[in-house]
Amino acid sequence: MKKLLLLLGVCILSACAHSPLQIQVRPQVQVPSDTIGAGHTLSVHGVNQLPGGGLGSLGGIYADTSNVRLGNNVENAIADALSAGFASWSFRTVDSAADVQVVAKLTGLSYDSPDKLYTSKVDTSAEVQLEVKIGGATYFGTYRSSGKDRSLIKPSREEVETRVNDLLSATLQRAFEDEKLKNFLRTHL
């Protein structure tokens, strides 16, 4: 009987722990068609400059084991989303020797509970630095998004994945809404 109670106690305690989550990052942008890049080639390169190996913790009693981590190549995911957006502006994406070179640096992406004991509050943020080169001219833009999620229960992997993708998508979307970037492209092409 003691063994059964001990086993039951261990099972209850382990249920309080959150397993580490691996999420797939697949941001998307919605860019209205334009002819800014008609007749020009473009290359996009993503760079992951996130510190450490994770995005944060869901919190809880075992906060150290409830980390949120990336489960795919975020560099390629960001480059793919940006390439699709620039294609809407009539650019033809190539791997090298392009008229326009774009480097997108992911410098911030977090999904973290500010209160490590409770899991009902999660702060989110994303930051992408864009470097766009045309000949000898360079444009730098930094785009950020943030939010606060509140829920009564621990979010599922799908909910975390959706929130992070929505956040990163909104951050990349800001680049295509940046009039200074559009003007830079029009001026130097």
C-alpha cells in the first residue's frame, strides 16, 4: 500500500511539471502586389542571433524544465516568408548575385512567463533587424512586436506555436509596411 501511495504521489507531482515544448516557426506575410522590384533579382538570408537555446519558460513549479524551444530552422523560415513578401513586389528571388541583398537578423524572440510559479501570464516579443543592400547603398530597419497572453490553464503546444508564429509574422509584416524601405528601393533600383 505504501508503494502504491508513493507511486501515486510521484505521478501527481510529475503532472505539475511542464515538458519542454518544441515549436515549428512558419511566419507568413500578406503583401499587396506592387511593381517596385519588376525586372530585379533579390536574395534573402536569415540569421539567428537569439541568445541561448530557448524562447523562455512557461513557468510552473518546475520552470527550468518547461522551456519553449525552436524545433526547426528559423533562418530558413524567416527567409522564406520575406522572399514571399518581396515576390509580391515583383522581385525574382535568386540564391546569389542578386541586384538586392537582404539579410534578416532575428535578434529577439521570447515566450516567457514573468512569474515562474504561475503559468497564467506569458509575455511575448519579437525583433528583426533588416539590412537591405543595393549597390553601395544600405538600408537598416528594426521591426518589433510584443504582447501579453493571459489564460487560466497552461497553453498547449499548438497555442504556443500559433502565438509565436503570429507574433513573428506581425514583426515581418511591419517591414513591408515601412514607407522608408519602399522609398529606399524605389530610389536605388
